[in-house]
Amino acid sequence: MPSIYPGVIGVILAVFLIAACSDDTVSPIVKPPESVRSDDSQELEELPLWRYVNSGWVSPLNQQSANAFSRELRAAVITSAAELEEFNRTVISKRTRGTGVTLNRAEFPGSVVLVAYVLWLPVQGNPLSVVGMEIDGSHVVVDLELDEESQGREYPYLFAPMTMVTVDRTEFPAEGPTSFDFRLDGELQVTVKDDLQ
């Protein structure tokens, strides 16, 4: 009886090897359903035009027109390293969240940096963000959102929540002024015109 087992095992192994090496077997190719593929392509088409640079809280200088009860959106369009330095001199960062990687995204002259901040709000969380952008020739609409229920420790100072993003210069017309409409929670707050030189 014991001599039968090695023979049976040998036959079984031979059958498996023949089946594995057979040219008649074809591996099925599984394609994802059309709905899955179309969703993926839509996500690729809907990538945002902007890239995050920095956010947090700033303290703008010389803001006598704004008081503790103001809720005023300010915005800037920056097209050079000199303009960025000037912005940093007049709007002092207090608690920002940008990293070396994100800050290096503002490469001039190939980038246009868009900055917005709100005067004033209690310092809590990181509530201001860019949620949409439309570019139609020389007219740009930047949609901002203010999170009223932002989480985090609250500080007893008047700082302005700020967000900064960069957009490739090639997205804009080569010549002539460009108009940037900054909307906060769906309402137009401020328009900035720039030659993008």
C-alpha cells in the first residue's frame, strides 16, 4: 500500500504541471466598469488650477480703517520676488502653516501668487481657503470659503486669517491687464487688476 501513495502523488503533480503549461489556458483580462473609468477621467479633468503655498494668520500693518468688528476681505496679486518681499514687510506672518516645499511653489516669473485675508476674526483653526477658481481670458474669479466652525485653540489677538495659492503664469493672457474677482462665501468682496508683468 505505501508504494501506491508516491505514484498517486506523482500523477497529481503531473496533471497540475500539464494544466499550468498548457497553451489553451487564457488569463482573463478584467476591465473596470465604464462608470469607474469615467469617474477617474473626470477627477483628472477637475484638478484645481491652483496649488497651496501658505495659510494661517497675519497682522497687516497700517489698518486704521478696520476695527475689531470689521469683516473685510483684502487681496493681492503677486508676480515677482520683490512684490512678495514687499507683501511680507507690510503683512507680518504670525502663525503660518506653509512648509519649505509649499513655499517653493511660488517660482517667479512662471507663477502668479494670489493672497487673501480677512480683517479681523478671533484666532482659531485655519478657516480661510480657496475652494474654486475660474479663468475666462482676462477675467478670473477666485472663490474663498470661511469656515465658521474652525477647530483649534482660540487666542485673544486680532489676527487676520490668510490663504496663499499659486497659479501657473501660462493660464493667463500674455498681454493686458487681468481682473481678479475675489468672492467670499459666494459674494463678491474685492476686485484686483494687475498687468501680470
